[in-house]
Amino acid sequence: MNPWRRCLLIVVGVLALSSFASAQSLTCGIEPIPDVGCRIGRCVDGAWEQVCDQNPGLSCGIKPIPSVGCRIGRCVDGAWEQVCD
């Protein structure tokens, strides 16, 4: 592959990723500092998701029993997600 073409593809890729990141920042604003043991996840409905699944026992406690046909997902914002696919 031509070196100039490769360079152009890299530049286009970087611009595409930066526009996606800036679109999320416009919707949710600047990423906040996460609580201890957590990390900032996706931008969902105009708010940053705080994911605490790295040490869920500290922030969410024991996993609850899921409803019929569902499963317990991640620890998000101090509460367990219930995923019903």
C-alpha cells in the first residue's frame, strides 16, 4: 500500500474517533471523576454511566435474585442491572 494512502487512512480514522468522542461530550458533558472502585462507562440518555463492576461488593452489595427470564448484569450507579433479553 502506498505510504501516503496509509497515512490518509490513519488521519481519517483518528478524525472519525475524535468526532464520536466529542459527540458524546456534547450530549453528556465532561466525564466526571468516578467513585472509588468504579469507572465511567457510556453516555446514556444524557448522563455518564458509572460502572462499579470491578469491585461490586463495595458499591452494590450482594447480587439479588433476578426475575423469571432475566439475569443480573453489571453494577451501575450503585445498583445491579437486571437484563431481560
